[in-house]
Amino acid sequence: MGYAQKLRQMNTKEKIDFIVNWLRDYANKANIDGFVIGVSGGIDSAVTSTLCAMTGKNIIVLNMPILQPPSQFDRSNEHIAWLKENFDSVTSFTTNLTNTFEQISKDLPQEIQDHLTMANVRARLRMTTLYAYAGHYGYLVAGTGNKVEDFGVGFFTKYGDCRPYQNRSF
């Protein structure tokens, strides 16, 4: 059976209901009233933020540009506007982290500023910002990573932790 056939057979509503109920139950058991999600303009954060909004809990969505192309920033804002139109519990903030990133770039030695290192500095700045908002409001951070990042690209940033694929043990 091909991938397209499997997708057609998948009961999407059932899967969505399962995830939304799991998120709601998790937050309820933790005695938490909401979620914080970073919205990048990509599919992962769009799906995650929508599922969290479907819980009926309070949702804070953050747009956190770091030297972002305008098209990505605009796509994030379009999704945030859609969330606000469709769910009453959504609040949004934009926290521009470009100056923070540029300061770190000035402070770090040039010889350690390779592409992967600086990409992870960006991820860690965003992670720190998400947790700052979550800590202030008493909410949970909802992650937006996926298995492709872990097994395809070779790393996944959670709590700012990045381990190269070849050093992972399964």
C-alpha cells in the first residue's frame, strides 16, 4: 500500500481528537491553563499551534524573528491572524531576537561560528524566550519538532539540547 493510500485510510478527525484530548488532559493534570508556542511560518508550528488552540486552553503564540526574511515573518503573522480569527483564547507577541543574536555573534570567537553552531544559537534563543513567557504566565511550552528533524536532518533541539546524529545511541 502506497503512502497516499495510507493517508486516505487514516481517520484524520480521530487522530486530531486524540492529540487535542491528550494535550488538554496533560495540561489539566499539570494544573496548567495554557500553552506557549513559537510560530515560524512553517507547517510544524502551524499544526502544533492549531492543535493547542483546539484544546480551549489559553494559547500564547510567539513570532521570534532573528534576521528573518520578510516572507517568513509575514507567513507567521498570517497564521497568527488566522488563529486569532478562529480561536478566542489566542494571544500573540512578537519578540525580535535579532539584536540579541547579533550581540552573541559579536561576543563569540569567529572560529566557532560555523553554520550549525549559529543555527543552534538561534534555536536556543527562541527556546529561552518561549520558556520566559511560559514561566511568567504559568503555561506549558508546546514543542514543534518532528521525526524528520531527529532522524533525517540529524538533530532535534529540545530544551536547547542538540546532539549530532552520529553520536546518538538508539
